[in-house]
Amino acid sequence: IYVILIGLLQAQYVLSGYDASAHMTEETKQADKASPWGMISAVLVSALIGWLFLIAFCFGIHNYEDTIKTSTGFPITQILLDNFNQELTLVFMCLLLIACWFCGLSSVTANSRMIYAFSRDHA
């Protein structure tokens, strides 16, 4: 069940990425323009960067079988180890961890904003 929940987490990050901007624009200036622009730019930037990220990792695979049967347990880590030294791999993995932390922070921020709006409106 752990694997299923981790798999759903990625979908949650995608859905909350553009949804969070809609919840956070309630008190901004020109919210009618800021909210759609935030949602569209979140989707476009994420799609572009994600596509480039995946293409780079696909080109970084030297041997598919060795990458899948890695001793690290994480094919992404093995791809980085195959292309970079151990220190740079650690830096990249820390950057991925920080990116996941920011996704979680965005979700918590959007949820707290929704709870505030619900309590304010006595919903």
C-alpha cells in the first residue's frame, strides 16, 4: 500500500500545483487576472521543465538492465551515479528532496488558505 500512496503523491503534486495559485490569489491585486495567469504559467513551466528533466534522464541511461537492477534501489540515483561523481549525485538528490519539500509546502499553504476561507464563510 506504501507504493500506491507514493505513486498517488506525484499526481497530488501536479493537481495542487496549479490549484494552489487559484486559492492564494484571493487577496491579491487584480485577482481576476492573476489567478488564471498563475494557473496557466504553473502548468506550462512544469510541463517544459519536467519534459527536459525526463529527456535528460533518458539520455543518461547507459545500460537499461544495470539501471533497473541497481544496488542503490533507486534507478534515478543510479543514472546520476553513472554520469556524475558521488558528490555531485548527492547534490542532485538533495535538490530533488528540496523540490519535494517545496511541493509539500505548497500543498500545506493552499490547504490552510482553503480552511481559512471556509471558516470565514462559515462553510
